[in-house]
Amino acid sequence: MDRWQYLIVLGGCLLTTAPLELFGSGVYRQPRRAAAAVLPVAAVFLIWDAVAVGAHVWWYAPRFILGVIAPGGLPLEELLFFLVIPLCGLLTYSAVDSLLRPLRRRFAEVKHR
Amino acid sequence: MSGLGYTLPAALAVVAVCALELGVLRTGLFRRPAYWISMAIVIGFQILVDGWLTKLSAPIVIYDNRHTSGIRFPFDIPIEDFLFGFALVTAVLLLWERRRVATRP
């Protein structure tokens, strides 16, 4: 069960943030925009990650990962990390932004008065 | 304890992301209250998740202390992780906002 730990942490992040999709125009409902935001950044950070693992700056405890290693020496979980965490960030921002929208409108009205 | 392997690139990543916004993308993200509120929420949850990943009693991610500042706070989180997280999430939000700017009439 230990070997699922990293994956379970990531799954927990997705589950916790999933309800945020209900606010505004969401993130999962804009898949192209989400992909255009997440994938280029993930690519850069995966290169950084692979270099750091290769140079033994940090590494992953074999006990807590499935042991599926992608080309570049990174565990599967680490690849998913760079999709999951950005999605959580986008969902948070999208929800906060939509919740602030009425306030923003009100502020604009006051300014125009 | 050289700090070169993680501390330096983490600091550079933050500088690079700020330069990307201020010099190239100019989305106005840093002027939006929604951004700063979101980052406060993200950092709050990062402390929980990252705290679990880096706890020294049973770490999932293990760091070579020679490559970090050695400062771990809160819990056992290397402070460099907060620079890493800030750069990662901010970069993604910048590209997300760029689409809004691009589609604005």
C-alpha cells in the first residue's frame, strides 16, 4: 500500500479541488486553454526535475512510488505532479476570480459614478 | 550546503517568471486581487501536501542537504520549495491569463 502513497496524495489534490470547477467557466470545461497553460510550463519543469534527479539534488523514495520510471529517469508520479498541481492552481484562481466578479463590477460602478 | 543545486535555480525561476510577465506577456496578473488571494490559498495547501511529501520521518521526496539552504520551514519543507511552487503556479496562471488577453475584444 505504501507504494501508492505519492499517487494517492496527487489523487487527493484532484478530488479536493474538483468542486471548484462549478464556479465561473471552470478549467476542465476549457480543455484547450488549460492545456495551453499547463503543458509548456510542465515541459520546462520536467527538464529541471530530470536534471536535478540526474545530479542527485533530490530523488524519490522507492518505498512510496509505484516504480514506473519514465524516460529521463522520473517516476510516473512526478510527471503527473506537473499536471495535477497546475490544475489545482488554475481551479483555485478560476474560482476566486469568478467569486470576485460581482465585487469588481460594483467597484467599476462606484468609480464611474 | 553550497545551495547551488536547488536554492539558486529556485530563486532564478522566480526571477524568470516575473521577467516573463513584466517584460513579455504583460497580462496584468500581478495587479489582480484574485491572483494574490489564490496564491495565499495555494501556499496554504502546499504546506499540507508538501509537508507530507518532505516529512523527514518518512519522506517521499529526499533532498541532498548540500544543495539546499538547509532551512526547512514549516514542518520539514525546504524553503526552496516555496520558490519552486510560486514559479510553477504563477507561470501556469500567466499562460492562462494570456488567453484571456488574447480573446478580449
